Amino acid sequence: MRFGSNSIVFGYSSAQKAQACRLCLEGKLSKEHVPPAAAGNQGSREWTQYFAKDGRARSTRRPTQNGFWVKTICQNCNNQVLSGLAKDYAEFVNELRAKAPIYDQAGNFIVMPPRDHRRFIRAVLGMILAIEPLDQFGTHNEDLRRYVAGFLPKLRLPFQVLAFYTRHSPLSGTIQPLHGRCHRIGPRLDLFAGEISLPPFGFVYGFDFGEYDVAELMPIGHWSYYDEGPPFIRLPSRVTVIDSINRVNDSVRFGPESGRI
């Protein structure tokens, strides 16, 4: 996709797709912080990266020196699209971090919504595109890529996006792409969803959350379609909602976790 035109390139071979930008499907890949660096995704942390092998969750260590990042977005899309959206995302997250919290009777944080709810949800969707496999997600969601890139004014999402306040904890931090779990793998595992969370804000996205406790989470996916944003939003407090695939082993969480991207 050449910005300034009205087209997106499709039809790449599998080999080309593996090296292609997950927003425009072309261009040389560069580092993209997920969440944005300006939203607090900086500094050194050691993430445990989980991946599936032989029906079980396996792990490897991934130390980061300057925040969690992926190399899936081209420099052109970074500079002309996502960096601008990242500012809107970071503005809201940093205000959430700085202000004294107000609670409702259920213990949810009551906060003002982002200044521009449309640009905020575009930033959220851009992060989802950045961590999802191109062959399995990006190329099947042309309208989503067009919306994030600014070519569509509105979009009804085919999946849910639900937000929460991410508590500050040594355990906090989850970057887990969309994946499926079923009951036969382990207790209470029945979903098709992903999560991106880092204090103080996080969200899950997906098609089925099964028995996972998402009823109190704040729906924000409809912001991509409605003109008016909410007067305020309620964010329940969590360390994580669906966790990484380490959850299928019913294993103890020792720190931030991610899936293989």
C-alpha cells in the first residue's frame, strides 16, 4: 500500500508474506513497540515467551532492553500511520497513570475516555495487526487494515475488544496473539482470543471468551463505528485476563509473558 493512493496490495506468496508488513503487505520491516514506547513500554524486563509444541506449552526467555517490540511493520507505516496513532494511545494511558483513581461501588476505575476515541481504537487495532500472523489474520481482514491505515471512516469489527485497568505488579505484562483453547486441554480453557496488556492499561480481543471472566470488562470495539464516544468509562482492575498459553499447563506465573510472534 502506497500512502496517498487508494489501494492495498494482495496476492503475496507465503515466503513474501513472512517478510511483509502486516499493515500494507510491503516495505522493509522495522521495530514496532507493542504497546507504544511512549505509553510506558520502555526499560529492561525479562519476558517468558510461550509457544505450543507437541500439544503442550513450551517456553523460552526473551530479555528486552528497551521495551517489548516486534519486527512486523514497515518503516513507512510506522512513520506515516502508527506513530501518530501511538501518540493518541499514549496520551490516554499516561493520563490514566498520572491521575488519582476514582472508583465506583464495584471497585472499577472511573476515567474519562480518550480525547479521540476513533484514533484510540485505530491504535489498538494497529497493535493487534502487529502481533497477529499475516497469513492467518492480516490478509483475511482487508477492511481492518484499511481502517487502521485511514482509508475507511468506520468499521464494524467481527470480534470483540474489551478493556481493563492493568495493575502494577511484577507479574503484569501479557502479549498473547489470538489462539484457541478448549476444555479437554485443561480446566476452564475454552476461548478464541488474545491479549495486549501492560500497566496501567490492557485489552483482550477475540471471538469467544468461554468461561473466562470478561463480563465486567469495558467494551471498546464499537468505537470504530460510532460517532460519539462515551462520557466516561469503567475499567475493572486485573493483572491479566486470559494470560498466555502457559495457562494450559496450569502453571505459576513468574513475570510478564508473551506468545510467539
